[in-house]
Amino acid sequence: MNTDSVLSCNLVQVAACGRIARQWFIFLRIHINASNEMEEKMKKIVKTLTLGCCLLVLAAFQVNASETTAHKPAPAEVIKMLQEGNQRFVNGKSIHPHADSARLIQAGKENQGNHAYATVITCSDSRVPVERIFDAGVMDIFVIRVAGNVVDTDEAGSIEYGLAHVNTPVLVVLGHTQCGAVTAVTDAVQGHGHPLEINIPPLVDNIQPAVERAIAAHPEAKGKDVVPYGIEENVWQGIEDLFMRSPASREMVKSGKAKVVGAIYDVSTGAVNWLPEDKVTTILAKVESDPHRQTQAMAGGEAQHGTTH
Ligand SMILES: [Zn+2]
């Protein structure tokens, strides 16, 4: 049962309680020729019954409301689940959860927002099958895949949907080793680029600042040796681009409702290497002081205080 139907159901119950209490009182007044003292006692009894009835309905509402979120684990628990799933995958001991027909029937009937526990944005690379590498199943992970795991408007919108509407407590920005998109941008920045199809440059332009930072931070690295550093920087770039574009994501992280973590998947071992969590806090603080960050959280408002490009 979703929150809307729980709410409407309980409003009906409250209204019914009120009607019952009024009918009780009318019944008692009509059928019992009571003294004033008796009438006062009856009024007290009816008030007590009404109050009790309402408290019961409120308690029922709280139970129902918590049912929609109670099974969503805390962010730290989600990260542990992802780590354990990846460990099973690496060890060849995947249990392939939530992959049977019963789960499909459940998926057809229920709201994914009551089940999916993580949003993951990663590269389109065929070596990064998200549910497999985390040993997860149907209705477990809200996945966004785009070459180079870049975060432009469409990806930021998808992430906002995952965090705010599918209610996943965790977002993983997942880069991977040997990423072709990061390699192509590294080649271009180093002057070894080649002609690209018309839509690719605007796709990968988000990666360029990451590669430039990697080169600046590691002057000893030459040629392709820059790529692994660029891959990590590109994860941080994705998180920064998300925060720049999405006040909703910033607020969810600040309030503790959601956690954003960076990680890099090793295509040759299957292992997910988790990046330091405090770096996300540093990036968020940097964005919060950036005048170019988006400050309008919701679409459809009148004011556009900040823009991203
Ligand atoms: Zn890639």
C-alpha cells in the first residue's frame, strides 16, 4: 500500500470514528432520560471513547506509514549490503537474489520505492553489469548507465528520481578501470585525439576537467599512465556535477537522508574499490560556496537564481 492510499484510508477511518461517536451521543440522549449529572458523565465517556478511537487510528496510520520505509536500511547498511554482494560475486559465490518468478510477480504489483535500496550511476561499458557485480536482483538497484558515467542534466534528473522518488538511501557513482571514455578524453587532452562522431564531444566534455586535474596532480605520469588517475577524478567530477545541478541531492545528503559514495570497479577482478567517503563532504562544501551552483530545487518555479552549464 502506498502512502497516498494509506493516508486516504486513515482519513476515512477517522471520519467513521467521528460519526460513530456522534451517533452514540445522540442515541444516549434520546433513549436514556438522564439527569444533568448523568448527561455530563455520558459526555465524558463519549469524549474519552472518541479520543481513544482517534488515537487508535493515528497509531494505525503510523504503523502503515512506517511500513513504506521500515524495510529501507540505513545508508551504512546499504553500503555493507553492496560490499557483501560484490564480495560474493568476486568469490564466485553469487546467490542471485530476487531473480525468480515470485519476485517478478511482486515487481508487477508493488512500488519499487518500497524495495530498491541503492541508486548507481556507472558507465555503459559491457564489462560493468551492475546487478551482477553487486549480486543483486529485480527491484533492488535503480541504475543509470551512460558512457563515462558523466552527470549532465538527464543523469542528474535520473539520480534525483532515484533518491527522492525511489527513496534509495545511497547513491554510488561508479567508475571503472580501462574506461574508454576517460581514455579518449586523455588522448585528446594530450594532443593525440582523433575525430569523434558529432554527439560524442558534448557527452564527454564533463570528463575533461577531471583529466586536467589528474595531469596536474600527477606530472610524473605520462601518456596512458594518466588514465587511472583520470578515472578516479572523473568519479569526483560526477559527484561535483551532481551537487552543482541538484539542490535536492545536496539537501538529502546534508540531512542524512541519503549518502553519496564514489567507487571504482576493476573489470579484471570484479572487485569494487570504495573511495574515501570524506571526499564527498569536501566536494559538497566546495559546491555550497560556489555562486554558480543551481539553487532552485524544484521545477516550475518563477526564479532561476543559479545556472550550471
Ligand atoms: Zn567506461
